[in-house]
Amino acid sequence: MSLEEYKGVYVFAQQVDNEINSIAFELVGKGKDLAADLGTDVTAVLVGSGVRDLADQLAEYGADRVIVVDDPECKEYRTEPYAHALASVIKKFKPEIFLVGATAIGRDLGPRVSARIHTGLTADCTQLDIGDFPLNPVPGKEQKHNQLLMTRPAFGGNTIATIACPDFRPQMATVRPGVMQKKERVPGAKAEIVDFNPGFTPDDKYVEIMEVVKAVSDTVDIMDAKILVSGGRGVGSPENFKILEDLAEVIGGTVSCSRAVVDAGWKPKALQVGQTGKTVRPNVYFAIGISGAIQHLAGMEESDIIIAINKDETAPIFDVADYGIVGDLNKIVPALTEKLRAELAVK
Amino acid sequence: MKIVVCIKQVPDTKGGVKFKPDGTLDRAAMLTIMNPDDKAGLEAALRLKDQYGAEVTVITMGLPKAEDVLREALAMGADKAILVTDRVLGGADTWATSQTLAGAIRNLEYDLIITGRQAIDGDTAQVGPQISEHLNIPVISYAQKIKIDGDSVIVERQFDDRYHVLKAKMPCLITALAELNEPRYMTPGGIYDACKAEITVWGRANLADVDDSNLGLKGSPTQIAKASDKVRKGKGEKVNLDPAESVTYIVSKLKEKHVI
């Protein structure tokens, strides 16, 4: 294959229950920056059943073109029909870059597609740039220009690596949700819509969905919260999260938690911050009774202001906290709630 | 029923991360463990063995010392162990790793392949789904419950706010989460037997239907441009005050930053 045949930045526009996931708009936003550097445009690939109407939303966030794969086989996410859809789009349209969200769906779908296409896939990227590979000229090795340089944390966030995929196309990456910025929405913006159906023939790889069980939850997405009141094992019990909930209510925040709390069954997985949970960057992050394992820090250290309360003054959370308070959370948190209640009442 | 479980030996990040004087990771100084998601996958296989009867084969790709995790798996109750090791396989990315493991697994009979969702050193979660693609079988990621129903497997697959109950015809590949179960301990008898057990060692020549161009560093589509230790945000202030003063301190900072 000739690598030059591959053109354009493509992003997978993930939807669930015909609602576009925020990651799709983030990828379109980042895709615009990359496309500008390459002098090309951004195509969103929308897969589902009865999803054609959603294409305008992608246009409003900056997509130049939307390829719609609309088929009843794609109603609920299943690995095979979705992998078939994306692999077929790649074979037909030949993108040079293909981005997928590093969501539960994207991390299942991405590897299957990249293996089918025979290209590289870089997981969980937190930064994407266009540049040269190798970064600096190396004697005897061709330096390629306009390559996608994909940066990702590894080793539980201890190291950071920049990866390229110089000899295969498309250059594929999954991108952590909450890291890239959406563009300002332009109401009424339109994109070129391309309907494409590669044909779906169910076989053994089309697993059967017997049931879809939704967790009953009315919690806000912690990735959208401006203030997070996050608790760890140090909170002591599920009941004691009440003091965090009270603080969150007074200050207009949302409660989140560490992995230990989810593992103990105190809080649902949807509230988990960290490497295997969600990446958050609120204006204020209260880390209460959280020791600060590397995996946790990887998910929250980009927060604007980090306030940590922990009785162990050697806890690693203090290494990233802007304001660290060594002390008993059971005394400090309720008193803080009362003080803030009084302060805010005066205003 | 025959079950193949893919496991990986990884440095233990929990026991503290060690750095060399030049700031790079000191892997040699860190303890190694069986990757937690893989261990949950092995436990799931052993439970299926207890419940339905099965032969469990563990396989790993790595340096010769990765034999340690295979012996641990045997001591937990696995029946056979295969170490895939060869200089030409080194430096592999997920594409080349999955090609290697698929090439080894093609020599085996299997109804189920279980892998961990992801390894704690790379965190990519790619090798399991890629193996399934090379072997042209269905994949079910993030299993939280597994049961057998005739020639099919029924799996609860976890997604963010929901789970799917999926039914797939075997052979099928499943990726397991550490949350799936509490892995059993090795038994004294198991350890004794595992020390004496024979481990099958395979090299490049034993891999079926894999081209050299798909193996090792040379067969890896992704290449590292740069690797460095993460630069962390500098330390802020740390205070040790009584509760009332602590509260005053926090409120003053929130005011200073215009949060309230």
C-alpha cells in the first residue's frame, strides 16, 4: 500500500442509546487541531441504528463530514458488527488518522479493528501532536514528517511515552475521555453526510445479547463536575460518606471516590477516579482519606486546585496537593461544612 | 472442556516504584507478580474446572524467568504450563505480542481462552481482543460473571453504567477484570507438585501460521519516539493544625482562589 493514499482525520463518534458520548465531541475538537496542521479535514464516523439525526450535533462541534453506518445489527454495541463497520470504513475511505475514545467500548473495539486492518494502536493517549519521527534526525534512518505523535502514560502513570506508527495507516489511537477540549458549539452548523452500509451478515462472532441491565443511578457524571469531594478508604465506612455528601451539597460539588472504595463495595464504579476509573479535572478536588496511589493520582492530578485531608502526613497525596491538611477528617469535614454553610448564607 | 489462560509477569507497582539514579525505572529492583487481571482470569478458569471439569493450560510470553508465574499458576491448580520465549520475540508491541500468542495457541485445543483485561505495566487492554481477531473467534471483554451453557458461554460484560448479558458460542475469548473474583491461594501440595512439574518451552519455531514480519520489535507497527519519567506537579503547602484552624485555613484558601 502507498501511505500517501491515506488522507484525513477520522474519529469514532460513540453513541449509546442514541445519545452521543461527550468523548465524540472531544475527539472532533482535537481532530480539528490535527487536521489544521496537516491541511486536511475531520470526518466523524457514527455507527448505530436510527442515528442519522445525530449527525448535526457532530457538525455543530466541528465535524466537516459525517459517515453514518445505520443498521439494526448496530443497535446495541457489540464488538463484531461495530468492528466490521469501522474496518469497512477504513478500507473504503483510507483515513491517515483514526481516533477512538478510550471508553469501555472504545478499548474493546479499537484493538479488534487495528488487528483486522493490520496497523498500530496506541492506548489511552493524553496528548496528540503532529511532528517528525524520529523526533531528531538519526543517521541512516529516514525522518518522516507529519506523523501522529501519540503520548500516553504507562506503568501506572509513572512513565510517559510518545509513540509513532510510521509505516502503517491509519495511525490509530484511543484517547482518554476528559483530556481533549471540545470546540465551541456552533448552532446550526452543517456537515456533509455520507451514508455507508458495508452489509452485516451475522455469524458466530455476532454474540447474542440476552439482556441489558442498567445500573439505577441518578448521579451526575463526575467528569463534568466543577467541584469533586472525593473519598478514600480512610472515610471508614459507606455510612460515613454522609459527611462528604453534606460538604458536596453545601459547596455545590459531587461526590467521587478511589478504587479502594469501589472494591469494598461502598460506592459504584461510575464514581471511581483513577487509572482504571475516570480522569477528572475539576476546578477543586477534595481528596479526603485518600492516600494517593499512583493509579489514583493519574486520574486527578490535572485538577486546578487539590485540597487533601489525611491523617497520615506521609501519604503520597500530599505530593500533588496544593493545600494539604494533616488531621482527622471526621472532625475537619463536618466543621468545614458548617463553616461554609455559614459563609455562603451571609452571601 | 479445554481452557487456555494467558498470563503475564509484571513488576509490582504496589510495593513501591523504584528508580535508578538516572531517574529511569529500576525494574530489576522491583518485585514481580502475576498480573492481577490475569490472576482473576486464572481463578475464573479454575472455578469453571471445579464446576464443570476442565483442563486448564496457562501460557505466557516473556523472559525465561517468567517461568515463576507459570509455577505459581500450576500451584494454584492449572494443569499444564507453556513458556513462549525467544530472543526474536523481544521488543514486541501489542500487535506482535498478540500474533505470538495466537501462533502458540493455534497448536492447542481450546474451548475458551481467558486473558486479563490489561496488564499493570502497559495498561493497554489490547492483547486479548487482538488474539481473538487473529484466531477469528468472538471476544467478550470485561467479564464480571462467567457460566457455561452447553456449547456456549454466558457472560456478564461490564460497561460504565450497565452490563450486558451475552451469549457466545465456544470457542470464545474472554477478558477478565481483577474485580471478577478473589483468587485462591497456592496449596502446599500444589507448590510441591508445581516445583517438580515440567514446563513446556516454545520458541519461534513452535509458532503456527505467523510470518516473521509480524514478530518482535521488527514486526511492531508502533515505535517509541520518546520515553521519560512523568514530571509531576510540585508540592504545595502542607499544614498540621487543630481541626478549627484547619477549617479556617481551607476556607481562606477557597476565598483566595475565588471558589467561594
